[in-house]
Amino acid sequence: MGTDAPASLVSLARVTINAPADKVYSELAEARGWHPWLSAAKVLLPPGRHGKLQAGDGFTYTAKYVPGFVSAKVGAAVDGEVLEWTESVALGLVRGAHIFRVTQQRPRRWGLLPGRVQTHVTLSQEVAGPCKALVKTEAVEQHVSQWLLDLKTEAER
């Protein structure tokens, strides 16, 4: 995240989604389309340059367990594979990062039946900053789990 002390809180969640990686990544990277399917966050100010999040894009969103709004900047965006952003809340008193890893698994075939395409998504959320102690572990864990559950539901639709 930065050069200051390591994050005091890291939450990790994983989900398997019955959809191709490009569809899963597209749902995730299209910040303008998060509403109505994403209950974990709501975009207030989407990135303006692209239809989907790209490295260098800034955007603002709200999250259920965060007072005020979150200012975010995309650090890495690799189609179908990785989406990472850093974020700041309350003038930088709490900083963090969302790191999504998307991996498509090869379909397993059973005889003549075609295999089903599955994608594994891992979301790591880091929390740092001078007021990081105010962030509750349970809230972060619930946030990342809900984000992935919402993504799974939308991508499998």
C-alpha cells in the first residue's frame, strides 16, 4: 500500500463463479453499472474517461460500514485478471486497498458432457492509516464477503 507501517487489517475472501473470467471481470470493472446489483458499495462519482475502470482512474463511492465517502484510485487493471485500487477515507486518516484476482479454471469434462466454465475470484482488502484502529475486523470481513456474493449473483445471471 505505501511506505508507512504495514496494514493492521487484511481481510481475504474467495468465491467460485459459474461464468467465464471475462464476464466476471467486466461486471467488476464497470463501476458505472455496480448499482443496482452491488449492495456492498454505491458509486457516487464514476470514472469519466472509460466505460470500465482503468489504471489511473479515480472514483468515489460509499460503503455500508464507512462513514462519508471513499476516494479511490485504480493502480492496476488487467482485463480478465487483476483489478486493484487504493482508497482514502476521512482526509486520509484511514487508507486502504481493494485487490481483486480473477482466475478462470479449465472446464472439466465428464465423458461426452461439456465441462462448466468456472472463475475463482479472490478479494483482499487492506486497511492502514493513523485511525486504522477504528475499523472493525468484522465489518471489513462482512464487506468483502458481500461484495463477492453480489458479484457472483450478477455474473451468474
